Amino acid sequence: MRQLTARDEAILDAVQTRCAVFGRDELLAVRVSGRDAVKFLHAMITQDVKALSPAGADSACLCDPQGAILATLLVVVHGSEAVLWTDRSRAAGLVDALDRYVIADDVTLLLDESVALCEWVGPMAPALAQAIFGAEAQRVPTFERVAGHSVLSWRADLATTPSPWWQAAPRYWMQVDRDALGDVAAALVEAGAQPGSHAAREALRVACGEPRLGLDVDDGSLPLEVGLAAAVSFRKGCYLGQEAIAMMKYRGQPRRYLAWVSGEVAAPDVGAGWLLRTAEGKRAGRLGTCVRATDGTWRGLAVVQRKMVEHGARFTAHGEAEDEPATVTLVATTMPLASETPAGQGPSP
């Protein structure tokens, strides 16, 4: 479990009331270039990449043929080239997974450590963009100059999934040469942004219901089960895993749900991978990322089996044999329950 400090909570307050800037060094760029780059990605990943061309950015997933997530992505298209931002630990595997489908395509895949990504979030973010760019940033990736450096920036507001702990707020992304990141971040702070922290960003990720593959959800999960409906386009043609994903949408029957959970002050330090059980001892799911506030209460993400999901349901979390069990309350799910969704509708894309 990650323990927040008073500084981390001050950063989260800034996100809610002013603006904070976060470096996203946990993400690594995979550059996709070549004459067929956009067409190739459009046929591989869940998002409508052709609709992003010649300039656009959106979330996406790469799935296997059964629809299971292999990587979560932020796709940035500018001109004939695309950059896929993904979890650093998954980047090499992403290149390998895509490369096996490059046959006669003019496509080059490259891990790129030379670029970095940062974001600033909060109600004052548009004013900050105005201050550093001289105009509000576009919603499509556009080259700007900050602190003498060329950067690619765009607006993409944070949190499209209704959350019990977070309301959507303006967010701006900036893709910048790694060597220039310090200068650019300093310019954002000078313009009024609060410097962020990794712990505060993790707490924000939990509040927004953003799962991390391998930590919050396992590799067998489909996007619609884990709050990633916005990363899937249902208006495009075939891609890897489309049949399984479309079937889940129209049947409206996920096997599991990504949920927000909470615990009490006296609860032990639970952690990712702890099993959730019902009062009868039946396995209900498992915990993911958990963060504890300075007042002792904690919040987290968990994957819960469909038959066990009910808002307000209580489970016990179990770690190793010597760990004290903890009581966990299911607060809400990151997508509507099947019982709340009209037949055939599924989660909204």
C-alpha cells in the first residue's frame, strides 16, 4: 500500500482547485513510422487510428486475438508518424507483439528514450496554457514553443468514467525532448502549476479508475471489463480481438468488473494481489493499487467477479498467511452493471 504524505495531499488539492504538473516517466514511447504506419496501427489496435490522422491523440489497447489486453496505450498521431506511449515495463513486449504482424508493410517500430511526456491537470490548466503558449492549446497535437524548446501539446480532459472520487478536469499533455523536460517543467511551475509527485499521481490514477496492467488487472482481461471502454472504437473495421470485444459489448455480460473500493482507518496495510472473499469464504476477486491518506483511510482498485458485484458489498481481503485480513467495501464500478444496462447496449464507447 502506498502511504500519502501531507505534500502529496497538497498536490491533490491543487489538482482539484488550481493546477498541478506531473512527469510521466513510467511511460515509454514506441515510435511507429513508415508509409503504412497509420494503416498498420488501425488494423492492430482498438482505437480508430485513421480518424486521428493527420493529427490526433486518444487512448487505445493492443489485444490478442481473444480480446485480452496486451498493452494499454496513449496514441499520438502527427503527420505520417505515430507514437505509442505505454507502461515502460511493457514497451519491449509491445514492439515484439506488433512486429510479428509486420509482413509487407512499410512500418518501422522503435523504442524511443529521447522523448518524454508530462501533463498538467486542474481547473486553472487552460489559463496556464494561455500563459505559456500565448493561446489555449489545441485539442489535436500541435507544435508549440516553451522555454525555447519545440513541444507537441494537446488538450485531453482527465476522466471520462464517472467516479465517486473525481470529477472531470481540464488536462493538457506535452511531448518533449527528454533533455528539455527540466526547462519545460520549470516554465510550467513558474506559470503557476504545483509540482507533482509520483504518489499523488498514483492516488489520482486510482480516483479516476485508470487500471495498470499487471498490477490492477491481469493479462486475461478484456478492455470493457476494466473501465477501458473509451479506448475502444465500435465504428471501425477489424482489429486484433474485435470479435470477442464486440460480443461482450452487445451481450452486456462481462466476467468481472474493475471497481473502486475503500477501507477503514484501522485496516492493515493491504496490497495489490490480496484476494477478496465473501462472508461465506467464496473468492470474489483481488485488490490492485491501494493508497492510504494521512487520516488513515484508504482507497483502491479491485477486480471483482460479476456474480459478487453489488454496490456497498463488503469483502475481506487476505494476503499471506501471517497477514491480518482487512474489511473492504465496494464503492462503485467503473462501468454500469449488467443489470443497469439495457439489453444489447453494453458500455458506451
